Amino acid sequence: MKAANWFPTRILIVDDKEHIRESMRDRIARSSERYLVETTGSGADALEKVRRTSFDVVLSDLFLKGEMDGIEVTRRICEERPETRVIVFSGQESGESQRKVLQAGAFLYLSKPIDYDELIHGIETINKIRRTEQLGHYFRILAEISYDLQSSLDLKYLADRIVQGAYGLGYQRARLYLFDSDSQTLIGLAICGGSMPAEEFAQYRIPVAARPIIGELFYQDRPVIWDKKIIVDRFGQDSIKPWMDDFDLHEIPWIDCPLFVEKNQIGNLAVDHHGQPDLPITDDDLQIMGVLAGLAAQALNKSRLFERERLANASLRSILEDVPDAVITTDLQGTITFASPSGQRILGYRPKEMTGRPAASFYTDEKGDTQAGEAVAHLIMRRLRAEGPISNMRVHVRVKDGSIVPFSLSGSLLHDDRSNEVGTLGILRDLRVLEAQSRQYRDLLEGFGYGMLLLNKDGTISFVNRKAERLLQTASEHLEGKPFTELVMPMQLATFQESLDKVLATGDEVNVNLSLQRPDQTRITLEVRLTPTRIGTEVDGVALALYDRSELSAVIQSGRLMALGQMVAGVAHEINNPLNNMLVAARSIRDRLEPSNAFSERERDYFSMIERNAGRIGEIIRLLREFARPAEFTRNPLQIRRVIEDSLTFFRTRFLHRDIYIEIDLPNDLPSVLGEERRLQQVFVNLFVNAEDAMEGQSEPKKIRIEGRSAPERVIVEVSDTGKGIPDEIREAIFDPFFTTKDTNKGTGLGLSISKSILDLHRGSIEATSNPAGRGARFVIGLPTV
Ligand code: ADP
């Protein structure tokens, strides 16, 4: 809808002679369509009419029949309705009556016969004055609004003031919406006028995408006039029906003003028309609303930014209090604009002592040369500009007590909303602490007894522990930075690559046997476990645990396993507390640093590795401790049947649920064996667990058969199952500690090795064979009789 150029002028003609009234009406109405003319014959009626409707101009004859003449009418109108201008005409050429008329407040005195050019000119002059007055009035209101909007940052206050302001400008109803660009939603903010309660309006959440019409109405680049007819023509009656109800729109036109900050629309201000049906919305209205919308947009934006900054500052401050590092910002000249309170711990300076001073004055070189500070500050700036964010640059700072301390600096440039550089942000970490920490990680990795290698995602080696150096007979500095594939025998490259890809893609652990080539051209076959290392949830590298089977079988062959077993038990006991402490310490460091993003990727890896592996060590220790309750070992005469049935107690219901059928064939007259009940129970428990695992998920009948017989000085017990059986190649290996074919989470590889050591302790025996009855495994146990 187009805005009118100008208001109509409402004119009332007062003359007691009808033919004069009518001919005047004709003449005036003919000269412009903007003139709305009414007539009356009496002064009293004229006054009534003026009271009811606001006329712009009253044209009155000086002589009127009745109590009121033209002078009286003029006086009363000017008193009661000063905005209405009166023009008086008369046939009397007396200076006296002219003076009286003007004294009564008339705007103009015309003598008859009326010169219509002069009359129209008079009316137009009145229009001009009216318009100037009107605009003056508007701008006084706008000035007040503007003043109020500048005096507050409170969103609610501002919003209310804006709609009240619009209402005060004469519009019937004003509604203010904010636009949330993240959710593309208009949010009702404030309303003034109309019948809708403010609380109800504040519930408005209008998803713009779901309402194309709203999008069309609200997203304009300037104030636009709408009315129901335009909308119906444009969108059809049906499509606007629900929308109209929602919005409680009447027939009258309204103006939608977009609120812009720069080029972004942040909201919308809608005002309904003045409420006088025959007065159109004019260009002046659009301009005035444009000005108000501009004021509103600036005020709301300021308040939003302030609010955002306040929140950001509050959370930033609490983070900055917590991080153990020093956080410092500078402007582009290198002057410190902010220093975190936490920095005092490592730098010694209070924030006040740092802000306002050049960062360069704190930097030095290793020797403490203060002149070097400038150069360091320059270098930092140059690197930030050329390479972007810096991580872990080594710098030296003269701390409060005068000593020169190495720090690790990470930093980036700071930008404002419009991505102009405004300064720098730097985080300083005490390298002495970091180095001590990384020594601890290394010690931890050293302590694992495995060879440990860390690989980056691209397969290059980033860390090698001493055990791995020994296995590969290569110093870590010759390995780090090289692709691990250089070590893999050519025929196994594909196998390795496949495993690596799998770990990186799935995040699962993978075990492979790999033949690796050493520098002296000898080769070593190692069992390699590939475990993903992660940043957050994303796999970013792989840890390789290298495990030398030949070493172990040597230990076994030399018969030292027993001693080792005892030792392991003792060690397990001793390790548990420090391990727990370590885990708690690692977690608390991580919990403290994590939220501030103070971790480098590498550190994050180490942490997740520490946690995962320490968890696993804990699990193994728990198992070891369970089995290896202190060394005393007392043997008593036992009924093997009792031992087996006690071991089965846990399993009976479990097996029932899993459709595992137990068959026991133990003659009553079996001689007693000599043994420790608890440990022997453990052996059977291990066998049952393995049997259950071996039959998991199979459709064939699941059966465990326990059969006993007597032999010279021995009792033989056979435990067989109908599971997947044990391939010949691994029949020996299954008794080795840590040998497992199960998922890492399920198998520890300890069950059978512990069972074997228990039987060794009893001078008994355990062997695995295939089940002669077809599929499945059979374990044959021998125990000495009393
Ligand atoms: P774990 O059960 O933790 O793997 P064990 O030492 O108890 O450790 O067993 C070692 C391996 O021996 C198992 O991973 C499995 O491959 C094999 N094994 C043991 N018992 C059975 C069985 N009843 N049937 C088939 N394989 C078995």
C-alpha cells in the first residue's frame, strides 16, 4: 500500500444561508479531492461538531442567526480546539469588525464576495503550519524516546519504552519483536495498546520458515504499510486465516518496520494506524516510524551486546579464576589489557601490576636480558599474523621474584564483531610443571612392561618407550618422526595397514602378529595390540603395545613362572594404591584443564591413554589379587565332588538361562584329594567361564560334561564342552599369561595360566585336548590323592 502524500483537510462551513453554504462547499470541494467539507447553519451546531470531530479549518460567516455570531464561534473554537484554525468572512468592510475577528483568534479575515484563490491559499497555509506543528510534535516525542533509550541497557525497559513511544506518537497499537537468527524465530518482546495482555504477547515464538507470509511481511528493507486487503489479494483468504487470528489483526492498516543493525535485521516494530478510518497513513508516518525503528534497533542491539558480554565476561572470569595458567590479553600495540588473577600464582604479579604495561617488558631471553623482550614480543606478533594461533612456543619471563622462568605460550589474535584485529590473547604455562608432568607420563608409559609406540594418524611414530627401544634395538630419536611401516616386513605391510585402518575407522582395538625388521637386519616377531588414541571422541592416532612372546616362553621354560606368579601377586597388592592415586590425580588434572581448552592434542592423548590403560591395569590387578591371596597355602583332604559342586553354585541358574546343560559323572567312591579348596574352586570356575564363552551364541546343544575317575595316586577330572574347540596351534599357548582370543574387554588371558599355576602348586596337572566326542574342548585335570 502506498503512503498518502498528505492528510486530507477537514473543513467545516458555517453559514445560515443554505445556498451560500452549498455553493461554497462546491467550490472548495472541487478545488482539491483532499478537502473533506461539511456544513452547518448555526454557530452552536458548529461548536458541537468541532468538539466531536477534529476539523482543521472552520469557515464561518461573521453574521449568524441565533445566539452565536462568527466572533463568538471563533472565540469558543480557539479556546476549546486551538489546533483548529478559523477563517471568518463578512460583507462588511469595517476595520472594526476585522480587528474583533482577529482578536477572537481567527486565522484570517476575508471580505465578501469571497476571493476563492485567496481562500484556498489560506487553507493551504494552514495545512503547512499544521504539518510543521505536527512534525515538531512528533520529533519532540522522538527526542524524549531517544533520550530514554540511551539511559538504559535493560532490554525489558527499552522494549516497553519503544512500544509506549510508538503508542504516544498516536498509533493505536505497537508490537515489538526480536529476531533470533539462530533459530530463525521471531520472539514477542513488548506490546502497547490493543487488548492482548503483555504476558501473552511475550509468549510469541514464531518460526519464520514455517510461516512464509510472516517472512514476507517482516523482512522488508524499510517500513511498509499493509492492510488486510493487500494481504488477502496477495496470499489468498484461506492462507491468512489462522495467521490473522493469531495476530489479532483488524481491518485497519498497519506499518511494519524492520529493525536493522548494519545489514542484519534484529527485529520488527509493527504499529497499527491512528484509528481514524478516513485518515490514510502518510509519508510522514513512514518517516517517523523509520526514525523510531532506527532508535529502537540501536538501543536493542546495544542491550543485547551488553547482555552477551556480561554473560561472557562472567563465565570467562570464573574460568580464568580456575585455570592454573596465566591468561593475558594485549592490544595491538602490545600493551597488556587484561591479566588473569590466576596468573599471580605462576608469575607473581597481581593483575593490576601487569595491566597497562607493555607485554615486552615481561619477556626476556634465557639469560635474562631485558633488551630481548621487545624482540620476543615482535616475534610473537609476527608469528600470530603469519601462521595464526601459536601453540606451545617457548618463552622466558622475568617473574616477580626476579627469576627467569621458561613458559609455554599459546595464543591467538583477538577480533571484534567485524573481524578487525583488536589484540592478542595468550596463555602462559609454567614449563617446569609441564615438563615434570610429561616426565610422569613417560615414566608411566615406561612402566608398562610392554614396548609402547605412539603413532600419529598418518602412521608416523611420535613416541617410543625404552622397552620398545630394546625390542627394536633402535634409539627413540631414530624412530620418532618416521613412518612405522619402515619397520614392518614387506610381506606384512598389507596386514598392518589393514589393522591400522580398522583402528582409525572403528576405534576398536586390534591384535596382530607382526614381523618387524631391526636395523641390523634381524627380525623379531611381536604380538602387537593397536589401541586408538583420541582427542575428545575423535580417533587421532594409535598406541602400539609390543609384546614379545618368546621372552615369556623363556620365562615359562626356565620354570620361574611360579615365582613370578607369587611376585606378581605381591606386586599387584603394592601397585593398587599408587595406581589409584595416579588415576585420581590424572583425572583431576584433566578435569581442571579440560574446560579451558588448555590441553594440547598430545596431552589429551596421553590423558585418555593413561586413564584407559590405568583402568585396565586396575582390572588385571584386581584379578591377580583375587587369585593370589597371600602365599600361605595349606592343603587338606578334599572331596573333589564337593569342590566341583561348590564351584558350580554360581553357574547353575546362569547356565539354565543360557540353555547350557550340565552333566556330572563323578563316582561316589573317588578318593579324597589333597588341596586348598578355594584355589581348586577357582580352577573349575575358570573352566566353566571359558566353556560358556566357547559356546556363546551357538545353535547346537550346549553341554558341559564333568567326569571323574581314579588313577594310581591320582584323581582325574575331565571338563568338556561342545563349544568351538581349541585349534591345535594354540593348544600350548592358551596356558600362557595374557594369551587370549577374546575381545579385549572380555578376556584377560589370565584364567588358564592361573589355573595352571594353581595345579602346579598342588603338584597336579592340566592339559587341553580336543573333545574326542566331536566338537568342543576338553580339559583334563590330575590331582594327587591323600
Ligand atoms: P581368557 O578367558 O581371558 O581369554 P584364559 O587363559 O582363560 O583367558 O583362556 C585363554 C584362551 O584359551 C581363550 O581366549 C580361548 O581362546 C582359549 N580357551 C580356553 N578355554 C576354552 C574352551 N573351553 N573352548 C575353546 N577355547 C578355549
